[in-house]
Amino acid sequence: MSRTSNDCACRLAHEVCQLKAIVNAQSKTLSKLVKQMQDGCKKEEVKMSSMSGLLNPCLKCLKPDILYHLGMDTETTDFPKVFGDVRFVCMGGTKGRMEHFAYYVMQEIGLKINAATQLRDMAEAGNRFAMFKVGPVLCVSHGIGCPSISILLHELIKVMYHAKCQDPVFIRMGTCGGIGVEPGTVIISSEAVDGRLHPAHEILVQGACEGYESQLDENLAMDIKVCHDPCKDMYEIIIGKTLCAHDFYEGQSRLDGAFCEYTPDQKKCYLEELESQDIKNIDMESLAFAALTSRAGLRGAVVCVAILNRLKGDQIQTPQDTLCKWEKRPQELIARYIRKVLYFSDPDEPEEMEDDDEQNESKKVLIQEAE
């Protein structure tokens, strides 16, 4: 059998397993609805947010609480009704990227809207960020840099708090500069460090410097990584440390900014030192993202694709169509993870999916049929 036939059979087996999972999940949902009807639609116990004990105690006194940059408040928005079912908060730099991801993940988790209907930007009134909701997935743009994403995270975390969400997962997706990795490689951050390689996000609070650990969830990183499909993904995926810079040019030791007070040799030595310290990439948001999600007790992950190897240059010369393909890689990976969580497992009921041996047997049968 040819390699092409093998790949097709492998993909077909994978898609059949995913389809079975979706059908099983929908059957479980229907069973729950029938049981609720039989029980007289008993009202579920009101839950508190899983973050209630970790956040600002002053929030309870704010009536209403105005989320200025999202253009909403607790007086005019019923947060539990609108956002109470959110399980995943996905973030990326631009409105266009997150709107595209919202439509993509909608398709991947089996949701549909009328062809003439468009997803609404729920944060449009704030004139800062863009927000799209697709079932249990919230897709939000965060702009560039730690100051921008930290403002957004403060208000998104409050959205989850007011909505009484239970253990939502936060994931940042985007592009980055690789350190000693091939362009197109997907990098999941194991840890975020600053320019001095300290794993902490420092901010000035009332004139004093406060540092917060920039922790990311190791298990979540692995859960996302295993969604990589060697049968069809023609790229490498790795887990490693991310350096978060507060500037695109001098902060990342570039030679192509308006100012540069170091030599090419100094730049080369600095980047090689980063590589020796297991730094795999440079971004501009991971430090604040990791620190704020960690402080809120939320599971967080950063998944980025390297669009150049900084050891070989500073400027991005890759054709735009190639960049667009690369940018979709983190999105595809994250969508698979979300679909897997939603349809391949149900925390309320015992697992009914095929075990690995049964899945492998199904793949063998499909491959034999393809032959």
C-alpha cells in the first residue's frame, strides 16, 4: 500500500473515532434532558464561581461592576445567563484572527448558525477588544503586549466570576519568534520568563515593585500537545520556555528598529545564550497571561507558531500565504483539544468510549479496507 493510501486511511480512522465521540456525547446530552423531564425539571443548585475565594474582595461592593474596556456591566448584562456555560476562553492578538477562529471552532465542535447570520462582537461597545461567543467557547482579541492583555484579563476574569463559571480553561494563541527552531514549528510554553530570565511578572503597585509567578499548567500543555496528529500534521510541535519581551525591537535584540545601541555580535551572543537556557521562543504577552491566570487559579496555556528563527534574522520575509497557513496551526490544535474535552470525555458520567486497543483495531480495519 502506498504512503498516500496509508495517510488517507489513518485520517479516515481518526475522523470516524471523532464522529463516534460526537454522537455519543449528543446521546448523553439527550439522555440528561429526558431524565430532567422525568424528574420534573428539578432546578439545579446555584453554584458559585470556582474563583470566588481568590479575587478582589471589593468586587462584592461594586453595584454595578463596570467592565469598561469590554463595554458591559453587571446591571445591564445577565452574566450567568450569557456567559455561564463558558468552559474555554481563547485569546489572540487581532480581531480578525479571533473572528476566524470563532467560525472555525464552531464548525469543529458541530455548531451551526444560519448562513445569513454573522457572529456578534460582544465587546464592540468598548471599542478596544473583540469578543465572539460560540457555545462554551469565548474568543477574544487581546492586542499587543503585557499592558494590553493584562487589562483584558482583569475584565475577562471578572466576567467568569460574575457568570459563576466553573474552572474555565484559558488559552492564548498567536505567532512568535523562534529561538533555534524551524519556522512553522508550534511551541507550547512550559514557563514564561522576562528579559532577565526570571519567571515572574513584575508590576509597580503604589510605587512598590510586586512580582507574581508566571506559572503555566504543565498537564494542560501536554493535553494540547497530544492532539498533534503525526498522520496529517506536517510540522513539529515542542514544549519549552518562552521569553516575554516588553518591546518588539530593542527588547527582543533586533537590529532593524529605529534605534539600536548594540552590535550584531552582541545580539548573536544574547540569542545564543537564550538558546542555551532552553528558551524556544519570544513573545510579548505570555508573562502577564501566565501570572494573572495563575493568580486566579485558572489553568492556562500559550500555543504559538514560530514565523522565523531569530538566530537567522530579524525581518519576516515569508510569503503571506505561507504565514496564513502557519497561523492556523495553533488554531487547529486548540480546536482539537476543545473537541476532545467536549466529546471524548464527560466528567459527570463514566467513560463509554472505546479503549485504545479498540480504536487501534478500528484503524486497522479501515486501513485494510483502503488496501
